[in-house]
Amino acid sequence: MKRSNEPVAWGLFGAGGMLLALVGPGLVVATGFLLPFAEPAAAFHAVDALIAHPLGKLLLLAAIALPLYHTVHRLHHGLQELHAPLPHGLVALLCYGSATVLTIASASWLLVR
Amino acid sequence: MTRKPYRAPQRWSWWLKNPAYRRYLLREATALPLFIYALVLVTGLYRYTQGQLAFTRWLEALQAPGWLVFHAVAVAACVLHAATWIELVPKLLVVPGISGRSIKRGHQVAALIGSALVLGAALVSWPLAGGAS
């Protein structure tokens, strides 16, 4: 029998759900309402300093990748539960595939600094 | 595995009639604004790699009323997500000697502290320019 990928997907889903529960509301207020109205040069240098530090890179990657995997997992299962007339395998590929591509892209952008 | 499992017919609108099902789907729907929010963060990181000017353009774009409304929706979705997620934690995390209620309380306190820490760090490192620039 084919081995299921579900435990891996659920592990990332769970980690993303916990991250969003513990720091999510603060994070959205910070980047959605505070960052855009900060002094632009100071905002850039603060983000630059965060990304310059290895731990900062790791935190940012976690803040991007885990919520991505969490949300695509819920969207994927939600579409199934609503009986969306879409091929199941294709939806799964698009969901987890986009999360993986964006995670790799983000990691590479973080590493160029 | 059955070769031809029977699948009971179900309409797409099965969740509309029962308030518990509606709450369940609302909880699942929090994923949509939060997914878009993650895309916003990815865009910001990409604009950062293009340099300070591009990053500043991204910040200015986020000052648009549409994005402010979106972020308000995202905050509400995230708070709903956090509340319902922590409600479920005691069912998944069973520690002998610690009651489910204590585990839930602990996570609620951790979430308040966690979000406050992120906000505090943001306020310290990003001096507000006093409105749109």
C-alpha cells in the first residue's frame, strides 16, 4: 500500500497553527498597521538587521513557511469538504506545491543577504 | 480497502443548516486571509531583496485603505484561529498530572505574551513616522 504523506503535512499544519495562535495577531498588527507607517529608512534598516542575523533569518522563515503550510492544508481539506468539483490530486499538488515553492524562494532570498 | 466504497450523497451546502457546522467552516475559512497574509510577507521579503527603494514602495502600497481593511480582517481571522486552536490543544496534548483546563489556560497566557512580545519588538525597532509619508 502506498505510504501516506499526511503525517508530514499534519506536522507542518500543526506547527503553523501553533505559531499563528501564539504570535499571529501581534505579527499581523505589526506588519499590517505599524510597519507601513514607520519611518521608511528606519523600517528598512530594522528588517535588514533582523535578516543579517542567522536567528533572524530562521525566525522569518518560520513566520512565512509554517503559516503557508498551515493555511494550504486547511484550504485543501476545506475545498474537499465543500465538494468542489476539482481533481483532488491536482488541488493537493497546487496547495502543498505552492507552499513548498514559496518556502524555498523565501529561504533563498534570506540567504542572499 | 473496499473496491467500490459507498459514498453517501451530500450537498455542498451541508454546513448551512447547523450552527455548529457553520462555526466549524468559519474556523476553517480563517485560513484564506491568513494565506494571503503569508503571501504579503513573501512579497515584502522579495521587495527587500530588490533594495531599500523597492522595500519603501512596498510599505507605501500597504498604506492603501484596501490593504488596511484586509489586515483588519486578517487580525480578526487570526484571533478567531488562536481562540479555536487553543480550545483544541488539551485534546491533542495530554500531560499526566496537568488538567486540560490548565493546559488551555497556559496556552492562552502564552498567546497573549507572544503577541505582546512581537508588538513590543516592532514598536521598539520601527519608530512611527506619525502618519502616511
